[in-house]
Amino acid sequence: MARKGLFSSLLSSLVVAVISFFILFFFFPNISNPYLGVAFKKPTEIVDQESPSRLRQLFDRVTSRLPFQ
């Protein structure tokens, strides 16, 4: 059997830790937030754009015909 050195063992454990962090971070945000203090959550609220009022539409129409200086 080949003997592993300290560097390869350290590197292997770092790779496992980074992979497990990202799995928790992206796929289990409810679990990762209390233990890691961070979590990836998609925004749940979608803000609708305000539809322009009739006055705003009229103002835009009039100002579009004005010559710019």
C-alpha cells in the first residue's frame, strides 16, 4: 500500500470540506443558515413594475416631440 503524506491528506480533507459546504449552501439553505451563518436563498418576492399612469404617458408623448438642445 502506498503511504499518503501529510499534504495529500490535508488536501483531501479540504476538498471534502469545500464540497460539503457548497452542497449545504446551495441545496439545504435551512440547514446551513443556523450552523454556517450563511445560506443561498432565491428571492421569493417578485416586485411588479408600476404601470405608467395616463398623465405620465401623455407627458412622455409631449416631451418626445420637443427638440432637444
